[in-house]
Amino acid sequence: MRLTDLLHPHLDDVTSVVDATSGGLRLDPYLHLPPGVTPARHEQPVGEGELMLLCYGPDPAVHGDEADCLAALERMRPGGRGLIAFGHPGTDLPYHRLLDALVAHRCQVLHAASLGYTHLHAGAVFACTEELLPPHDWFGRPLPADGFATALRIADEYVLADFVSRSQRARLIDLERAAEESARALETAREDGLAERLAAALRDKDQLSSALRRARARTGVLEGRVAMLEGSTSLRVGRALVSAARSPKRRAAGLPGELYGLWRQRKAKGRPAGARASAAVSAPAFGSEPQADDRFHLAHRALSVAPRDRLVITGVLTDRTAQDFAADTVVSRVLPHDGRLLVERTDPDVFLVQLSACAAEDGPWALAGTGLAPDLDRRLAELVARARGLGRSAVLWRDGPASSAPGLSLLPWDAVLDGDTGTALFRLDPVTDGRDRIRDVFQQDSTRIRLARLAALVGAPDPLAERRIAVLAAPRDATGVARLVAQTLGQLHRPTEVIVADPAGLALDELAAASVAVHAGPPTAPWVADWTDLTEDRPDTLLLDLLCAQEFSGADAVGHTPAADDYAFVPALRPLLVRRSLLDSGTPPDGWSRAGHRLFAVRGKEPS
């Protein structure tokens, strides 16, 4: 909820909003006060027709000091109202530190809600009154006023809400502790995997060095033997005899002289070194090192120098899952005979094994983990060990009952994911399933959502980053700024950045506080929406429906057509959501279809 959504229902009969905050945070840009309500700042009591703004949080420099907040409550008079913005998370709200002061100054809390900002997480509206005011229901509407019934309702709800909140807080603490332990275990596993990978690399290096030394020694022995054989008298006599036999007419007459020369050379070898004359040709000494080859040889390698921006999966998957994952990740399916090679060559982020691919009746890994195919179990265990030895995570996706392949649970997995692999949007039928079903799958049950969980486990790029949207806007005055902020923060799928020409001169602090980046220059999100015309009414489902249509179709641009085409590829449209790379290409919209880009149309409005 936005701060203005919490405040405006309580501005009836209010003519002045008094800012009593003492920190560095200014709440004026968040309020968007209606005509007739003026902001003010004074130290006088706050009574009829006035509403006081307070801020309380863990950072005194931003939210102000607790003592200043308590002192401001002393200025409340009957009929005055107030709003406290809390910097604490809703689950850790220290309301007990303000409760006594609120009661002492006759202030009753009327409504409390969560706020969607980075430094303001909750807010509460209160009123200073001499009699008990009726509380509000879940929809913010006041209940019928009855003093005793109202008091009973508040007392009963306090006891029951306190009971429920205690159990919820205990469960939250347990979950946070379990999450911290899981994170530490995962970090330890990653460090252990890195150590194992380094140790394996060192072992491989030692083995290769030892093999190289043995090969060099063997080569030296063989070279020595060859030199001995080539210099032996027996080999030379044999060569002379073979040569004379091949050409008796030419070589037979000179054979005795050649043999006599060999005999003389043999006798000369036995003489002292000083008696031997220098030879005409000297042979290399036995055992001398061979001359090094200074040339460098370059072997062909297939590689990519681009940064890895997608999750890389290697593993055992079904045909359907591999097809669904391929839209958002790089998928390599292993077979029993090439699994080790693929794990080593693809260098995946995760080695993933899907239980249904092993428990299936057919397929290369059918019956793995069931005990009926020991050779497959052995090969799968080797692949898991090899992936972990390379420092990669081995994950079991348990999308079926564990009893269907009990042997898989015995392998040393780094993590186990339970549940199905989600539904790819292109497998839905817009006519049969309807727009609401597509929205629900997109937000909760899509394959991309499941892959985001896997990517978070292994520290890989988040597939949901492909859903980021940048909005191009050009607000000219305060009214345009208010419409831009309301339309941006009101979207069910909120943009991640807003591009304006001069953000310094505009009051866009509320967007930045809601984690929406505001800057000038080119957008960085994968998708861009043109909102330069701020007079146009945009429903809160606009960006959600556009992204649903894009993920369903895989199109490069999504928009409306004059014929109100719905979920159909068209040759031309009014673009509402465009791929950033398509905008950067500089191609005009009327030439997108001719250039091979896919254009997908959705209906502008829902049918009545």
C-alpha cells in the first residue's frame, strides 16, 4: 500500500496536515494532498481539522528520535488526527514503546497497514478522542458505533489477535532460523565443493606431471637404443650385404672394401681417445636432451567470451521439461554413455536430475534409482560425484513420490526441490483457460518461477530478470508527476525503472522509495513501455497482461490493434511493450514485421 492510500480515507474534515517529523526523511512527496488540504509545520497543539505526521524507526537520522515522537504526541488535542509511518518491518513493530503514550493522550488507533517502501514498512492512523470510536473492518469501513459493543469487540480481538500473533511470530522465528541454517549449509557446501574441485585439480596435475616424466624417461631410453642400433657394426654390415644383394653388378665388387673399412673403424673404437682423429661428422651424444621446439601450436576450441547471463543446466530431464526449460535456460540432457563428457565440457551451473525422468517407463534413464537397473544407478552416482567434484551443485527435482525411485534419495545431493516444474505459458489456451488463469500461472505457477527458485539455490542468474520493464515518461507538472507515480505503483506487475529527461527537477522520491529506479538516459531493463502520454488511463493489469502475452508468444513487441485482435500474431500494431534491443536497432515500427520481428496483439479492454 502507498502512504497516500492509507492517508486519504481519513482526510474528511481535515484542512491542514502538520509535519512533526524530526528525521531527515520528508514525507511531503508521498502524500499527494487533495485541493483544500494544505501542508504546515508548527509547534502548536493539533486539534480539530488538523492531522499530524509522525515517523518512527530504527535509524534516528532518517526516521527521527523516539523522544521527539513521544513529545509530538503531547500536542494532540481532542478532534485531531495523526499518522505514524514506521521504519520497522511489520513483524518487528515495537508498538509497545508508543502504546502507553497513545493511551495517556487519549489517542485511538483506527487503521494500520503495510507500506511498500524500502525505508517505511508500515503505517497507522489514529485520532485523539474523548470517547471510544468505532473500529474499522477489513475493508477500512467504520463499524456501527456502540460504546459497550465496540469495547467488547476491541478487547476480544486483542486477546485473539495476540494469541494468533504469538504462534505466527514463533513460526516466523523458526523459519528464519531454518533459512539461516540452510544458507550456512549451502555456503559450506559450496566452499567444500570448491576445495574438492581444487584438490581434484591438484591430483590431476600431479598425475599428469608424473605421466609426463615417465614418458620423457621412456623417450630418452628409446632414443638411446635407436642411436646404439644405428651405430652398431652389425647393422652396418647387414645394410652393406642387403645393398650388394639388391644390385650385384654395381655393389658386389666394392663389398670387400666396404667390409674391410667397417672392420678398421671397429678396431679404431678400441684405441685411446688421443689416438683417434677428429671425425668428419660427429653424432649427437647418447642421452643428450633433444632441442626444444620454439613454435607454438594453437588447437581449435569452441568457446564464448560473452558473460553468462542465463542459467545453464545439465542433467536428466523429461522431453517436456527440457522443452519448457529451454525458453529461459541453456539445457543439455545427458545420456548414460556421454554424461561424464557433457558434465565436464558444458561447465553447468547445476547438475539436475528430475525424478519423473528416472521413474518413467521409457527413456534412456528409465528405472534409474529403482534398483532394477544397477548399471544406470552406478552411472548416475558417478555423474553426481563428478559434478560435485567440479564444484557444481547437484540437485534432485522431486516432482513425484520418492517411493517411485527410492535409490535417488541415497545420493549426495546439494539440494532437493519438491513440487512440479511449473506450467509454461505457451501450453495454455487463452480461450479455454481465460485471462485470469494466465495471470495466476504467470505470477505463481509458471516454469520461470520454478527456475528462479533453482537459480537462487545455486547462485545463477535469475530468470525473472527477463520480466523487468522500463517506463518512458515525460511529466511536465505536479499533476503529471502524481499520475505517473499513481500509475507506476498501482501496477500489479510494477516496473523496475522510470526514465525521465530531468529527474532532478521532479518530486519522484516516492518511486525511489518503492524500489523503482528513476534516472535519465537509456533504459537497462529488457522491456520498455512508452508512457509519455500521462493523460491516458492505464489499468493496473496493463503491464501484467502485456508480459503474460509476451511470455505466451515469445514476441518482440506486444500491443493493440484497431481491430481489437486478442492473442494473435499481426503484421502491425500500436506497440505498448517492446524489447529493448528492438528499440536500440533504430528500425521504425512500421518495418518491424518486414525485418522478421514478431508482433503479438492483445485486446485493449476486457469484454463486458
